[in-house]
Amino acid sequence: MYENEQYEPISLENYLEGLTYVVTHINPEVIVHRISGDAPKDLLVAPEWNLHKKLVLNGLDKILRERNLYQGCYYKENKKDFAY
């Protein structure tokens, strides 16, 4: 599909914006283990930026610093989600 231009992968910019939203809205006590995948070069079709994990890590760090954001800064605990 990608080679036939029937699929356009997410841009790094859009991925980082979505990632920023998620990180700033999740519980600050959640430990995030992975924000980027590790596809083998010979199997990855797209997006090409996914081969460069530092682009994702440094990009997220830059956005958070520039906007003075941090994990959970918009998190709101919903008491209805907890079993008593």
C-alpha cells in the first residue's frame, strides 16, 4: 500500500504531538517503558524516522522543555474508575 501511495505514514511531527498529549495526560505514577518501536531496517517500510529512536526521544524532550510540560501535568484522577 505504501509503495502504491495508498498509505501515508504518520509524520514525526504528528507523532510527537500525539505523544506529548498522552504523556501530559497520563497518571504521573505510570512508568512509560517505550515510546518508540525497534523495527529491523530490512523489515521497516515506513515511517523512516522510526529507525532513529533519538529523534523521537530528543523531539519529545524538546517539546516538553519548550512548553514547560511534564508527565501528568494535565492528569485528572477520575474517582469513578476505581473499585472500592
